[in-house]
Amino acid sequence: MSHAVQMNVRIDADQKKAGDAVFSRYGYTPSGALRRLYRVATSEDDESRELLERLLKDKDSEKQAALLRKERRERNEQFQASLVESLKALGVYRLTEMPSDYESDCALYEEAMEELAKERGWE
């Protein structure tokens, strides 16, 4: 584990007081809550990503939504490239190319994620 660093944050005094009370109800200090936020932010599971997107998403920003879609697409492409390399290493060569309808699959996935966001009130 790396060494700890100190962070200094400026926040409205009333907002801090109200936030501290909320954190306390959940058994967290302000520092503990911030550490938890960072753990969620660096988690790779879908639930953490969805929670973070919901928490930090700018509802008026289509630009941010496009960046998230791009990041997801890049992660997907990295995974698929890694999978292909792993299959090659195992001597499986038939699956080394992605199907020709890969782009339509991505579009379908994005549409499904947008519908899910609307259903859950994340937009």
C-alpha cells in the first residue's frame, strides 16, 4: 500500500456541518467518507461505476455522457483485444476477429444503458 497523502478542500461551512451530520449517521467521519468515495471511484465493478455516474453526473451535460460512452467503448475494446490475445496464446485462432456487426452491438448496448438510466432516474 502506498503512503497516505493529505488533502485540503474548501467547502461552505453550513454545507460541511450538514454533511458531517449525515456522514455521522452512517458511521463515517468526513475523512472516512472521502476515503470511501475514492474506493468506489477506483472500483472496477458495474455497481460502483453506476453509483459514481449517478452521483457525479452533470444532468445538463451531453458532453459528459459522450465521454462516459467513449470510456466504456474503449474499455470494451481493450477487453476484447486482451481476450483475442489470450485466445491466441491458448492456440485458439478461430475467434481472433470480431464479428462484422460489432458497431451495431455497441450502439445497441448504448441504447440499453440509456433506457436503464431513464428507468432508474439517473438522467
